[in-house]
Amino acid sequence: MGQLAWLGIGAAGYDRTMLVLRVVLTTVVLAGMTIAAPHTADANRLIDAALRDDAALKRLEYLCYQIGNRLSGTPALDRAVQWSVEQMKAVGLENVRTIPVQVPKWVRGRESAEMLEPARKPLFMLGLGGSVATPAGGVTADVVAVSTFDELEKLGRARVEGKIVLYDAPFVTYSETVAYRGNGASRAAHLGAVAALVRSVTPRSLRDPHTGAMNYAAGEPKIPTAAVSVEDAMWIHKLTAAGERVRVHLEMEAHFEPDVESADVMGEIVGSTRPDEVVVMGGHLDSWDVGQGAHDDGGGIMAALGAAALIKQLGLHPARTIRVVFWVNEENGARGGAAYRAWAGDQVAKHVAAIEMDGGAEKPVGFDLAAGARQARGSAGDQAGAAIPEALMGKAKTIGALLKRIDATSVVPGNGETDIGPLMDAGVPAFGLRTVMTHYFDYHHSQADTFDKIVPDDFRRCMAAMAVMSYGLADWPGAR
């Protein structure tokens, strides 16, 4: 107070001066963080509720153990669709409905691979989604092993024709390494190969092969292709590098049957004052036909549903509608996302944001954000978006700051997830929940993607992040 006296402010004016200072400082802070003050309490309530919630975990456990893996076109996915409708109604969502989607039906059938020379031993393998079958009786051929496409090209047709090509490409990043799974068969077929084997796209392995989608290039022969375990790929490669003849027998019954009807599942918390404006969030209901689809993407859809359930339970009434969607056919066609975009029609212009969780249910670190139409697509389907408006990034960071308690405040430019890609193309801002991903690719698309790999507290933090971000975006004051 001595300094105030020196400035000519007496004791009687001290309280008035401090009040003015507080008002000025508060105004300055809120000018940059419009939502933080009025929503901090709500965010903390959502986080508290999420961290003690068991209901969402129980739903995820049921999905994994009672329904299991859910490949498009299977009875298991049909059961999952009906069960999801029931769960959305049970937690009190409004306007619960399904959106019909015609999905592909790829059938794995029986499959096996065996090394015949220099030693006779079965190989750990999984056919890649979309592969054709081998001829009746299988394919038997010598193996040529490469680590890169450049190595394959240097071999040339003379050394590849009639052989099985093995891609032993070590995991670098998913987006970089998955190119061998996606494009390897056609690159090998172009040089006359009769089949292709791909080292599983994972940084760690306990001889557990990882499946996933592949694509045939137009104009190239379609040859059967499968993933083998990391250990088997390295073993074969070492043998061929030492000059050994490696001969493998591959049998696959994989084939497509006619498309079948499935459905996206949708439910809402209708907005209190701007119900026609929508924040959509969710993940994909389908999975590959191995494991239980726990991290990919049972955790994502159950966290989204759990987040909406908590918003309802706490009596929060966001201004805008929060719409939860479980998309189908993300893994081998992405038709669910396209069907939702078509269903939304002109109303897509009213979508404020789209949020998807499809990176596993490990500890969340925050969100990435993409805005505007996708400009480029990488070999893994990664999509580069347009520049993010400063106001949008500021809004996202302000809401993200409310997740400081669970150390998930990061908001960075990103690429957009597959299911919300069509919305992104229409100009909808796209948010992807990001996790530490320490073990995600250990389990990804394998028999090991099971409920026991879910860490309950990490899953609860993901649910908290989805709840706070969706509610914050839906209740953001003022114009979109």
C-alpha cells in the first residue's frame, strides 16, 4: 500500500483501484479465452465423472467378449448394429436411428503358408483384406526377399517372374511402412510374381501376424497376398541373403461375395438453442475379423457414447446438437462415412465440427485439427488439409486447455480421420483424438487386439477428452 500512497492513491481508494484492476485483467484474459471461464466448472465435472465411470468400460467389455470382431458383411456386425441402437437409447440419446449402408463382403476362408525348403515349417500368416485366392491346390514357388520397392525394381522381371515376393520392410512409421501392405501385390505382379508376402506392419511382434486392407492397381494381374509375422519375414530374408533357396507353399480361399446391407448408427443430444447446428463425434463400429476390435475401434465408439452419456447424466444442455455416430466399413471400404455425408445432404453446412477417435484408447495427449477440403492422400490414406483459420485454432486450443488435469491439452494441425474425411471435404473442421500410441501398433489388426489390452484409466481419460471437446464446441458462445 505504500506504493499506492506514493502514487497519490489513498487508503479509501485502494479497494476501488483493485476492483478496477481485476475487471481489466479479467476482460483481457477472456478476450482470448471466451469459453474458459464459463465452462471450466462444467469441464471439471465431466472429467470427474469420466474418471470414476464404469458403465462405458462395461459396454466395451460386452462388445469385445459377447460380440467380438465385426468385419463388414458378417453376422457379428449385424448384431453390433442392433446392440448399438439399444445402447444409445439406454443412455438417453434422442433421435436414435440407423443409416443404411451397402458394404462389401470379403470372406477370408481357410488359409495357410508353409516353408518347404530349406526346412519344412508352417509360417504365421494372415491374408490381407481384399486379396484374391490362390488357385486350387495353392501356389508353390521360390521366394525373393526385398526391403524396399527400389530393391524390387532392381531385381527386374527376370529374377521375379514366377516367384513369391517377400517385402521385409522394417516398421518406420505406419504411414510410411503400410505402403508395402497396400501396394505390394500389384508392384510384384507387374514383374510377374505369383504371390506376395508382407512383413506385418508393427514395431513389435510375438510371432503374431497383422492383417489390413490392400489394393490392386488397375491393369495389373491380381495375385494372392498375405501378411507374415515379423519373425518369419526376417528369417526368410536372412536365409535368402545367405544364398539359401527358400521355397514356400501358400493356400488361400479369400474372395468377395455380393455386397450386403449394414448401417451406421446415430443418436443425439439435441441442442438447447441452436439445434440445427451439429457437432458430430464417434468412431467405426466395424473391425477386422481377428481379435476383438478393442482398440480399433471399440474403444473409440464406446468413449464417444460414454462422453455423451455423461453430458446427459450431468444435466448439461449444450446450445448445439451433439450427434454420436458409429460408422461402418471403415476398415475395407469407408462406405459408412460416405453414407453419412450423403444422408446429411445440404445440412452438412450446419456441421460445426466432426470428432473421431480411431487411434486406440491409450492415454490421450490432445487433438489434431484439420480444416477445409483434403488436398493430398498418402499411401496410408493420410490426408493433408488446408490452412487452419486462426480463430478456429484459437477456439480449439481454448477448449483443449480445459483438459490440463488429464494432461491432454495439445491441439496441433493434423490430417483428418477416415470416417469424417467426407465431412472434411465439405469444409467441416475435423478433430482427431490423439493418444501416446505406445502400444497401439503392437495390437493393430491382429489377434491381440482384445479387451485385456485396454487400460481402464487411460480409456476413461479418452472419454473425458471426448466429452469436454464435444461439449465445448457445441456450447461455444456466439456464431460458429
